[in-house]
Amino acid sequence: MSAPQKDKTAFTKVCSDNIAIVLHKPRVPENIGAAARAICNMGIRRLIVVSPSHFDLVKVMKLATHAATNVVEDIEICASLEEALAPFHYVVGSTARLGGQRQIICSPSTLAQRLIMVSQNNRIAIVFGPEDRGLTNAELRYCQEIVNIPTAGFASLNLAQAVLVVCYEILQARIDVLTDKTTAFTPRMAQRHELDGMYDQLRTVLSKISFINSENPDYQMGKLRQFFTRMELRAKDVQIIRGLCRQVLWYGKKCYENGQDKPHDQG
């Protein structure tokens, strides 16, 4: 194997190591096992399960089969989606429903071509919601990107089927790298917990200065999230924005206190 080919093989290994599948509140343990088998077949090894309704290891292994034993043994169980996503730099949410707040949607193939580049320097989580309802709008706000699997007629896929389709496209994108179809990559971005802290601080500041309606801030904050997602913020960018927020709050407080200290007119 030539040196460039070795480099590309290492590149695709890093990509797969940096991608995790997250199952949020799965209801059926057999679906967890089938998803484990699917990601194993497509070269992804990390599976995170968030607040499962019923985690029966025997039933999980029944569908995972012996081939995916290592994936099942390494499953990470988290109590909340926020906890599960905190260390990731880029989060993708899957949805079967369109419209409303779910306007910016990409296909699995388009997503995969992007993720294979982003994952070189960033940890990526791809989140799938519960079998009966999928991810809510509030849960999708954790995501920088949303993916939808087009179907003919009936829109809902089995959980493991959806996982398999997305992971297959990622595998295909890795093969494209090995055949020199694409080589670019994305620098390391801010982690999810850093972004969430920044958005909380922005919400506070923008509400105080009446830039957004404090009683219903979600719509405008959603637009801001989309804006910052396009910028692909790094950790140092988040620090600058949070520093600006702190300065705005300090200045507002100082002006208020200075106004309180002035003597009232006696006229």
C-alpha cells in the first residue's frame, strides 16, 4: 500500500472512530440490538442509548447477533440527551416529519459527504428518536443539522432500518475518500455543551435588551442557532461571544447603578 493510500485509510478510520449513533428513549430492546448490528456492519462502533424504556440485554443480543457483541458490550447508557451530547462537536438529528420548524433538511447521502470531512477533527453524534414519535422540536434544537430519509408513501421506517440507511451512506462516503473523490476536512468546532452555554447566555442578554421576546424566545433563538451553525463556531469563537455577553450585562448593570446613585431633582 502506498503512503498516500495508508494516509487515507488512517483518515477513514479516524472518521469512523469519531462518529457515534445515539438512540434517544428507544422503547424496544430488540431495536437496540438491530441498530447495533447495523452500525457494526457499516464500520461504526460507538452506540449511545439515552433513557431506554426497557434495556433487556438478552433481547438486545438476540437481534445484535454474535457479530455485534463488541458494540453491545460497549454501549453507553445516559440519563438525558443533554448529557449524551455534551462532548460532541457536531450533532445531527433524524426526522420523518417535515415542515414547521423543520425546514432545513438534508438527505443521507448529502449528509454523509459532509460528515466524513467534519469527523476528521470533530466528534459527531447522529441522533434517532423514539420509535413512536421521533425527536421533538425541542430535542432537535441540540442539532446543527437535520436529516430525512425520503420514502415512497409511508414515511416512517423501523428504527434500525433508519440507522442502517444513514450508516450505509457514511460508509459509501468513506469509500469515496479512498478513491480520491474528496479530501477536504473541517477544523475542530466547539463542543455541544459549550454551544448550549453560549445560547443560554445569549438568550439572557437578548431578553434583557428586548432584542427578543422573553415570553416566547424560541423562534428568534432558533434563527440565531441556524446563523451560528452556518459559521461552524470553534471554542475560541464561543469564548469571544460569551465575553461580549458578559460585557453587555456588566455595562447594563453599571449604567443602572450609576443612575440610582444620581440625586433626584428637588424642583
